[in-house]
Amino acid sequence: MGKDQREQAEKQILKADQLFKARQFKKAGKNYHLAGNILLKLEEFEEARNSFINAAKMFMELERYDTTIELFRQSGEACIYADEFLAANEVYKEVLEYVPKLKNEGERSYNSILFSVLSYLCSFLKGNPEEGLENIKKIQRKVDKDFFKESSLIQLVSEITLSLRDKQIKYIDKIKENMTHYKFRDAEVKLLKYVLLLINVQLLTNSTFKLDKDQYNTNELINLTLNFDITGLSTILNDPYYQFEYSEFNINKITVNLSDNLTTSKKPQVPLTLDVGNVSSLEFIIKPHFQIENPFIGPILFTCDLDKNLIFTYETQSVVPQLVSPPATLLASIKNLRPPLIDQTFPLEILIENQSEGEALDVDIDVEFPENLKVMRGTTKKQIYSLRTNEDLKWEINLKPLEAGDYIIKVYIKFVDPDQNKIEEAKEFPFSIKL
């Protein structure tokens, strides 16, 4: 039976081609249409779509725009049955170019809303509902205000938008109750059910942040774990109401929104397939660069898909890491400006440097020498108000070695960091006097 029908469809197409060449557009259109219906029953959707489009072009030649629009609608149905939602969207957008040619105002208004809403549903399934909403806004200006406002299809779009904005499942239940009001055909009902499925998936997906520390300074990396929870999806994906045969859940793109002082050092590699029914721990490393008020990580945007076809974006909450100034660290060093000899005075340079990002305040330095290194001139104590980043303090002390030997010079440093923490450090430097 299937083979006979396939042959019948081919005969209709061949006959339609001949009639088209003879410019018998009406008869050619009817034969293309008949072939499309046969191919649709055979589930040869791509060829059915092409036959419907060819039929639409025939009636377009005759300026029979009501029939043209109907045939385009059937072409869109064939695309939906084949899960070709981008192709269906292109069909619906093309139809909207011919709707203004309809003579009856009521038909123009109805079809403008119908095909813009069908286009919106296709855009929704490809992760771009905003594009669909823009098309609806464009046709709004061409439709009677009251007709637009009272349209059940416009109310449908409003309820879809509210369900995601308010994160409320009640809008989905309302859409299910009103399904017959939309006067959708079987393929278009399938399209809407897939949209409802994606809304459910977005509402049932959860995430939580976990930072490895309560507080970070700007020299430390922020290790962030995001627990991506899709444990609640199994039931909805297997619900026969949605007529969806699920096989995999994928993350294809991750976009991390950050305050200006943060950058992403590491994030999960994509594409990434997750196990539905489990919580997946996704690791991020964030690098701070400087301190600002109210730093933030997130929201993180995940572009996901079901079976590489139904696409949606999941948006997390934000997390605010507590950032403080890095601890100031002062480096000390000593340098002989002349070789030290017994009973001869030589200059020793003391250098204190702040190479950290934090300012050191109320700096108190005390240099301690062994007894056999006699201080002849210069001070062993220094006090300054502050030593900023990349600043240094340098001075000379004249010493006279009294005996040969190995000694230790000690430098004691006290200061206060920008967070008013008192810091004390002791540095030791080996020092040898040769005979």
C-alpha cells in the first residue's frame, strides 16, 4: 500500500510539473496539493513540505491568497511533524508577507495573529523567544486594538511569558485547559506542547552556589562550585502528554556575568551532557583584579538543549563574594656598599620595599646587630606614616667589625594593613666577616 501511494504521489508531482510548464496554475496547484497530502500520510515530511510550497506558488500566480496561505500553513505542519522548527518558522514568516493581500479585514487580523504566534512558538523552541515577540509587536500595529487584546492566541503568549517571569506552573495548567480555544491543528498542538515542556524544564531546573571560602583577598582565586540540579526532570520528560521522546540533556554554552574587577579563569568545557535525575557539580575559578564595592558573580547563563533540538536558556541567581584588600607584605634586604674589614668602617644599606597590593601604615622598623658589629653612624630605628604599593624606604648605617666570624643581622618590622590588622615580621640575614 505504501509503495502504491508513493508511486501515486510521484505521478501527481510529475503531472503538476507538466501543468506548471503549460501555465495551468490552478490544476498544477491541485496536483501538488494532492501529492503533499499523500506524502504527509507516508510521513515523508520534507517532500510533503515542498509539494505544499509548490502548490502555494501556483495559487500565488493566480492571486488566490487565501488558498496560498492555507497551503503555506500545511507546509509548516509538515515541518513540525519532522521536528524542523527553524524551517517551520521561515514558512510562517513568509506567510505574514501575504496576509495583507487578503481582502477581508477579519481574515487579515486573524491570520496576522495566528502566524506571528506560530512563529513565536518556533522561535521559543530554538531559544530565541525575543525574536518571536518582536514579530508579534510588529503585527500589533496592523490589527484592530480590541481584536488583538481579546485574541486567545495573544493571551497564550502572555501566559507563556508570565510563567517564566513569575516562575509559576499555574500558567501552564491554564494553557492546557484552554488548548481547544486556540483552534490549532494536530501539528501545531505538538508545537505548543513542546513549548510547555521546555517551560516545565526551565522551572524544574535548580542551581545553588558554593564558595570554598567566606572571604577572599584580591590576590586569591575564587573557587566556585555550581550544583546544577535536574533531578526533577525525569517525570516531566517521560510524561506522555508532551509526546516527546527524550534521550539527552546538553549544555552547549556557558556565559558568566561578572563585576568589572573579576574575570573567569576556568569554567566547564562544553558541550556537556548531564544525567537527568542527578545533581551535577560544575567547577568555576574566578580571578579578582582589584577591590570594588558590591562585586558579583552571575547570573550565569546556560544555553541547553534536549536532544540537540529543543533549545532554552537557564539563568542562575548571583552570588556576592566578600573581597578584602590583600595583606600588605614588606620585603627587607641588606647590601654591603664596600667590603667589610676588621676595624674598618663600611656602609651597609637597608632596603624596605612594599611590593604587595596593600598599603602599610604606621611602619616601625628596628635593625638589630650583633655586638661584634659596632654601629658608628646612622640610625637602627625608622618610623614612617605609610609605605604604599611599589614604594620603598632606604638608608645607610656605618658599621665597624670588631672580630671575624659569622653573624646574624635581624630586622624587625611592625605595621598596620588597610583593614587595621597589626602585622609583625622578623627577617634574619646571615653576615660573614673574613680575616
